[in-house]
Amino acid sequence: MLGERVTALRRLHLACDLILTCLAFVAAGALDSVFHNGLHVRIPASFSSAQNFIVICAIWGILIYRQKQSYVYRTKPVSDILKNVLSVVITGTFLFVVWLFATKTLFYGRFFFLAFAAIDSALLIGLRLAVLGTLHHRRKSGFNNQNVIVVGTGDLAKSVVDDLKANPEWGFRVTGLLDWKEMTKLWRYQDIPLIGSLSQLPDLIRDNQVDYVVFAVPHDQLNRVDSSLMICEEMGTKACLMADFFSTNIAKKEITEFLGRPVIVYNTTPDCKFQITIKNVVDRVGATLGLLVVSPIMVAVAALVKLTSRGPMFFKQERCGINGKRFRVFKFRTMVHNAEALKASLLKENEMDGPAFKIEDDPRITRIGKLLRKLSVDELPQLINVARGEMSLVGPRPPLPDEVGKYSRWQRRRLSMKPGITCLWQVGGRNNTTFDEWMKLDLQYIDNWSLWLDTKILLKTVPTVINATGR
């Protein structure tokens, strides 16, 4: 929940904090020189000792890393930010003085340490306030909002809605309330409608983008949410149980905090937050560099598509991303311009079982389109989707909304991870795989995900493209 990205943010943020702390050390040395020598700045060699920087980075790194909530920004008040930074700076400065004294290298005066602590505090607080302000502004504008369904209509559920409505900068949007049983009359709270009963939860998750299901129920009702938690787990949606107790005998749980209350989050996606962050960075950087490298090829392909058939160069189609979020995927057009209208007449020739549609010799494919598909060149514009953060280089293929509507419950879980250009299915049997086997391969990828697995899939994708085995 709120703490799900803490580990990744701590590691990314830590580098900036250490750099700013080292700059504060240098700035304090310059001010100390001005204080003692006037405008003639002469920083002693001991100020720039590499050993000092190493020790400072070690002390500050450990102190910041030990603060579990250091980089939680969604609901953190400014007072907590000030308290955390001052605690780190004061403790770190004291430990640094102790180390200097123990190693008999205490050559600095009191002014230096006061300046160092003041400058470091200002820089670290300034960085955090900038991050906090940026995140709050973006979330108020609707960026990175998380859709929440609240189960319950009592005081606890109402307090959850109150907190979320009062703090739009947290980035949570309550889309509806669920009751235990069917209600015969319309009911709403804080403009949030009652959208059904708990029995309708599977349909709501299937038909909508739902990031969290929050069970805001009293303790004596917990036995009634068991089956609903299993539904969330089966369909790949995070379940958040508002609770005033901790249980250690439930599998795949994460004990964290939501709105200042203890909760247990059930999450079926990989719990490798730092690696996921690395994956996102590699995706965006790799896609951007890839676009620069293949841009001449893309210009040539775009010209060929335009010159050889009527219609636009690019094919844009609505697909479902993580948790069913809709986005438009980009590809080079390989079919006639009215291909979607002709699809209905070809459904009987579909070679894939299940909701997916695939024909080996699809009559809608143009002559140049067949070549582009064979070489997998038609996929190159999807690097734009990756650079925009809508897709990943490696991940389950993004399905069509009407396909998702026909998924079984267990198949829906493949939407719990960001879609990608290539995955296990692409480097395996491809069209020789049944729909259920395809879904199981995607779930196998999610359950066993690692950066190394992504690397292996990318390496296997290269010969697949070179050997022109794509379709």
C-alpha cells in the first residue's frame, strides 16, 4: 500500500541525499574559511579528504536507511519530514565528531559543525519539500491516482472515505462502496455511491480498473471477508484489510500502514520493489535510446507503409495495461485500413482458442505488412509506449478490452503487472500455444519475475527476430 514503494524510493533517494550531504560538507568548509580568514578563502586539504566523504556517506546512509518511513510521501506531514531530517543530521554530526575524535583527526571548530549541520538540514529538507510538493501537485491533477473500492458502510468505512476525500494529494480515488448484502434503495456517502453488494466484487474487478479493495469492517465481521480476499488474490487485485491487530499465519501478506492504521496487504505481484524500480528505469532509458537508434529504420518503414497501401502509417488500438488501465498502443499498420470492420467476418477462421484472435494467413494483412510482421518490425513503435511508461520491454502482452471481458477469474491476474513488448509466449511456441497455456506462461513470468529473467527473455527475443519466426 503506502509503503509498497518505500524500499525503492529509499535506495534512489539515498544517492541524492549523500551527494547533498557531501556538498554541505564542502560548503561548510568554505564558510569556515571565510569566518576565520575573511574573504580570502583557503580550504585546508583535510576538508577534501576522501576518507571524510566515505565516513560521512557511511554514517548518513545507515541512519537514513534505518528510518523505515524516510521516503513515504503520500500522507506524511511536513512536521514529520523536518523531524526525520533533523534527527539524521544531528545524530550523524555527533557520530562524525566521535569518529574524528577517536582517529585524532578533529581539526575542525564548532563553527564548522554548526554550518555543516545547518546547510545539510536545509538541503535535505529542501529536496524533500520539492519532492512532496511535486507529488502532491501531480496527484491533485489526477496523475498516478489509485482507484479504490471500499467494502463496508459503517463508521470505519465512512472514516476511510472522509480521509481520502479530504486529501486528494494522496492520490487515492474512491470509486464506490460495497455493502454486505443487497440494498433495495439508493444510498451514497460523500458523493460516493453504493455500487452493489460484496457478491458483485468479481464482476466489478473484471469490468473496471480497480487498484485496491479496502475492507473497512469491524473485527466481528472479519470471518465474512475470507472468500472475497481469495477473489482479489485470484484476480490479481491488491486487497487491504483495515485492522487493529496483526496476524502472522496468512500467506503472501505485507503488514504496512494506511491512513495511520495498521493493515495487511495481499499482493500477488513480485515483492522486489528496488528491482521493479530498476526495471522501470531501464525500460524508459532503453526505449528512448532504442528510438534514437532505430529512428532511420522507422522513417523508412513509415514511408513504405504509406506508399504501398491506403491509410495511416501507424495503427493505434486501445489495450488494457496494468490492472486494466486503458491506453493506446502504437504499431506500424500491417493491415488494410478497414481491418477492424472485417474482423467479424473472419471470426470462424480464428486459430486461437479462448478470447484471443489470430489467423496465420490473415487476408487483411498487406504485402508489406506480412514482411514487417515476419521481421517483427511492426512492433518498433511500441518503444514509444515503453518510453511513456505504459508498457515495459518485457511483460505480458497487452490484451484488447473485449478479450479481458471474457477472461476467467484466474486469467485476470495477468493484468497485475505492466504489459510488455515480449515475454515467455513470444520466445516460446507463440501461435503453437493454446490460450490457457499462454495465460499460464504469463502467470509463470509474474510469479517468477526477476531482472535476470527479463534479461534472458530479451536475449532469446533477439534470435527470434533475426530468424524471422514472428507472426
